[in-house]
Amino acid sequence: MRLDKYLKVSRIIKRRTVANEACSGGRVSLNGRQAKPGAEVKEGDKLEIRFGDHYGRYEIVSINEHATKQNADSMYRVLEEDAETIKERG
């Protein structure tokens, strides 16, 4: 699956256009390397996202073409998030 689509389906980033812009802007790393929106992701990959004051590191646990709001967060494991990101996610 493409990275921008994964970010949207997993709801790490709510909209695919925003995910695409974040990747194109160099704010998303995949396994320690800057990632483009079309980069292919697989289980076990590690994501790092820097978005304004927000920072997060995640491990991809599963890849699903579609996910409900209730099970989207089961697609990844949070390795680290800053306080602002945690507050926003509620």
C-alpha cells in the first residue's frame, strides 16, 4: 500500500491530501529515510512524522485497504508521541 493511503486509512493523518503534502514536504520518514507519498509500506516498517509542533513514531502492525474509526488504531503501534499530539488525539 502507498504511504499516503496508509496514513489516511489508519487515521494517523485524517486526509490523504494532507498526508501527501506531509510526505512531499519531507516531514515523514519510513525506516529512517525520508519517504515520498508513493513509497510502499509493509508490516514492521517504522514511521516518523514531524508536523508543526507534533512528533510521532509508529510501527506498522497491519495493512488493511479499509478500516473503521474504531479499528484504525489497531493498524499501528505508537512508539513515541509528543504531548501536543496525545492531547489532540484525545
